[in-house]
Amino acid sequence: MLFLAIANANCGSGSEVNLDFVNLGWIQVIFLGIVQGITELLPISSTAHLRIVPTLLRMQDPGSAFSAAMQLASLTAVLVYFWQDLKKLTGETFRAITGQDYQSSSLRLMLGLLLGTLPIIIAGVILKPILNACNSPMRGLIVIGAASIIMSGLLAIAEKWRRGNRTFDQLSLWDGIWVGIAQAFALIPGVSRSGSTLTAGLFLGMERETSARFSFLLGLPAVILAGSVEVHTLFKAGLSASGWLILLVGLISASISAFLAIWGLLSYLEKHSTWIFVLYRFVMGIFLIVGVMLGWFQN
């Protein structure tokens, strides 16, 4: 979902921002916020779920403006959940810089997290004309379904043949760079930022829980940038006071569900494998493609 632009819902209408979410009821906004919060941080693609859930429940599509702005919910959840970790890492990094301890593992990890953000920024700028295009084929359900199936296969390979059980204290600058490159592929709708980074972490020999934690922290800079861009866009679009209130309600529900999603995923991965997500993503991908072919969904 990162860096996906706010798309025009009706080509040629002259509107550059889809603000259809302002017409949703409060219950619908809260429900969609919960869906966004959970699926944004689990490795199952929030883009896919925000496309198909409203259709299945005969709800109005909230539009990409809503789903893009909802990324700020995951930012809030990650900051709250990992506040102590972030505080410790930042403090140790600052002390390493002031003490000129350039061999500090915390300093290298922090540099890795920052450098790991560059690939998705560069790729986002390059792919912006394609992803922003009205009715871009990159955002079709066929693409999302195919991406889901491919990521299911890659996660299966990573789970089956992963080597090593590296903990968070053993991570380095290069881990940030490699996982950051994987994160850039999340620009393709359906790949899932959490899914691509979790998979990359497993390939690099991280513990499952460590890979998920690293994925969440690595996503912070990118989510801050993407969320800021979307909020600025909504300001420029002249979103009304009632529209901001509706968005706030969605953000609150999404933040709570995102926090629970982090807790649930980390707790689950401490004792279990990722095979449940492999199966879920494969079935979802097949469902989306078959649904489009049979006319259940509009691509």
C-alpha cells in the first residue's frame, strides 16, 4: 500500500482525489478501519482486502484516499508497541555517534533501517506515473491476485529452506539494505509490505518473530513519508471538517486493530510457522482471479 497515490475514481471528471469515504456511515468507517489495521500489518495485503471486502458486503468502496491515509494507523501502532525498543535503539545510536563508536551494533542497525528505506523511495518515484494513472492496470484484481500467489510461493520457499535463527541483537546494516530492497516490491499491489519484508527476513536466516519485528521497524520511515504525502494531498483537495472527522474515526479503529495485529502476529510466530499465511495468500489469489474471470468482481 505504501506510496500508492490517491487515484481518480472517475477518469475525466476533473477530480484528482477520490473522497468517496466521506459518504460512508460511521459503522462502515469503523469496520473498514479495523480491516485496514489488521491487514496492513499482517502479511496478507491490505490492498486486496480493501478492494474485495466492500464488494462482498455490498458497501461503497472507500477509495484509495481512505486506504492510503489509513497507513498512519500502522505508524501509530508500531510507535506505541515498539516505543521502548525505539527509545533504546535511538539512545544507543546517539551515544555511539557522540562517542565515535562506529563499530556499535545499534548504530549499524539504525543505519540499516534508514538506508533500507531508500529503495522504496526511489522505486516509488520511478513507478509513480504508472501507479498514479487513472484505472492503472497495476491496481487491477488480476495483478493483485497474481502477486498474492507469487508471494505465497516465495514465503513457502523461505519457510521450507530457511537456515539459521538470528535474533534481533544479531542484525546488521546489510540486513536493513536487503530487506529494504524487498520492501520496494510492496509497491506492486497485492505483494504486501509486511509479507515481502517478512519473507526476506526468513531468507536471511532470521527467527520468524525477529523477522516480523524488523519488518515493522523498517517500515516506519516509509510509512511516515507516505502518510504525510497523503494527508498533504487531502489538505490540498479541500477535505471538509466532517470528512476529517470521518477519517479520524477510521484512524482510531485502524490503530487499535493494528496494535492487536502486531501483538497477535508476534505471539503467533514465537511458536508457529508462517504456513497459515502461505495457504491464505494462495487461496485468496486464486479467489480473486477466478472471481474476476466469472464476473464476481470488476478488475
